[in-house]
Amino acid sequence: MVPIVHFLYFSFAMFLIGAAGVLLRRNVLIVLMSVELMLNAGNIALVAFSRMWGDQHGQVLAMFTIAVAAAEAAVGLAIVVSLFRAKNGTDIDDLSLLRD
């Protein structure tokens, strides 16, 4: 049986990689993938604690988070498509073009 500390270290590492992707990258697609990585890191922590306590509430909350992440991905990809149509690129600095 794998101790919960290993799951939490893995979740923390995934969250740090996602946070670095959000803060350091300029491409909108990479930023969206990094946000998804951060959400999945939170889900791993929720499921690990749920398993540790023998309760199903953490797993149910992880399912709701997955549903929110799917909606966020759909809206984010729609924004990326409209950005690419407005200007042939997906640089995050070009998002101000969508206001007009």
C-alpha cells in the first residue's frame, strides 16, 4: 500500500509544474493546459485524502472539479479559436484585442 505522503508529493509537484506553466509561458494553449494540470493536482490530493479517511466525499468533489474543468476547457478553447481568427497567433498578450 502506497503511503498518502507519496500522493501528496506527486500532487504538489504537478501543481508546481502547472503554476510554472501559467506564470512563465505566453501561449494561451499552454496556459490552459497548465491550469488543467493544476486542477488535476488538486483532484489527486482530494482522492488521496478521501482514501485515507475512508470517505467518498473527496471523490465526489473531485468529480465536480472534473466537470468544472471540462467546462473551463470548452470556454477556453472557444476563446483561443476567436483569438486565432482575430490575429494569426495565440500569444497571451493579444487577448486585449478581443475587447473591441
